[in-house]
Amino acid sequence: MKRICFLLFFILFSCLFVQQISAGQQKDPDLKDIIITTSKSHLILFATVENGFTKDMLDGIRNGLPVTFTFHVELDKIRSAWFDSTLIDTTITHKLKYDSIKQEYSIIFSEKNGRTVTTRSLKEAKQLMAELSGFPLIARNKLIADAAYALKIKATLAETTLPLGIHYILPFTSLWDFETDWRTVEFRY
């Protein structure tokens, strides 16, 4: 009886140990390279999501399941004597679809009025999905010189939207849903 208990304990411990090792190999998604700059007329945002794709997600994409990255962006004016005021509160989506017949990836950008970019390269498709490149946050004339501001940004990754309730039939797609932590960048204009 002791041998059976020891054997069961050993098997359970081994399974948990292997699961921890495999979970440790997959890095959590994170927002990197957050840059706020100006153009002649606007405040411009750049950001990149790292570790946004898992092997299961890539397999699903190749099988025709769409993937959406949603960037949540807030811009607040910091006021020391009162509550901060929110100037911008918006979401930006990048949607990836794979056409197995044409063997090409299509990425739809909401911040570019639904513009679609197609590519045959998975590496390029992943890069396009993960980057916010030159998003105009707010017109410069709406900002006050030398005032303090805070940009908050978060990305929700692989939020799939399947037609006709198919996500109930394919429950593993909900395992793809994850998000980064909020990142805050404080700056003076």
C-alpha cells in the first residue's frame, strides 16, 4: 500500500513538475518599445507586443481561425489638485486571417480605416499584428505646453470572434485569450 501511495505521489509530482517547466518556457506577452513622439500636427504612438503568439495559436491560425489583437489606449492629463482628466480612451484592433487556398495572411488595421495588408510570410504577419506604428493619439493643439500627461496602454491578444457560436463547439479557442499588464508612461508635453 505504501508503494502504491508513493508511486501515485511520484507520478503526480512529476506531472506537475513537467507542467511547470513547459509553462515556464512560454514567456508572457508584454508591451515593449513604447514611444511617444510628435509630428507637425499630432502626438504619435509606437508600441510592440512581444511573445504574443503561442504554438497553439499559430496552429489555429493555419487552420483558418481568425485572431484579433486589441490595444486599449488612454491618455490622461495629470492634475495634482484634482482627479486626472481623460483626453483619449480608445481601442485599436489588428485582425489576422489565413487563406489556406491562396496561402497568404491578411491583417486588417482598424486605426487605418480597415486597410488590409496581405503577405505570404508568417514572420511578417506576426510583426504587423504586434506593432502599433505611428498611431496619431491627439492633435497637438489640444495639449497644454509643459503640462504632465500619462499614457496607459494594454493589449488583449488572440480574442477570437467566430461566427454562429462556433466558439462553443471549439472550446480550446478560449485558451488563447490573454492580455498584457497595463503599462503607463508619464511625460511632459
